[in-house]
Amino acid sequence: MRSHTVAAEGGSAAVTQDHDSYDYHFQDTVAGGDWLCEQDVVDHFVHSLPT
């Protein structure tokens, strides 16, 4: 089984604009993973992306 991030053709989103937020990106990522994601890992991933 491959993770969605590895299989994604469009890349990964990051918080880069004023209307973006880490909380929104976290919720969107977890919801996109049907709540099956390890939320600690998602939180680390969201905060580790370049801005």
C-alpha cells in the first residue's frame, strides 16, 4: 500500500498565503485521509513544510 502523499501527482500543499492556516491544512489533510491518518504525523508534516 502506498501513502497518498507518495502517490499524489499534484504534490503536497503548504501554508503559503494569508488566508491559509496550519489548522485548516491539518483538518483538510486528515479529512482527505478519511480520518485514518496518524494525526501526530500529519501535525508534524504540516508544520515542517516550507512557507
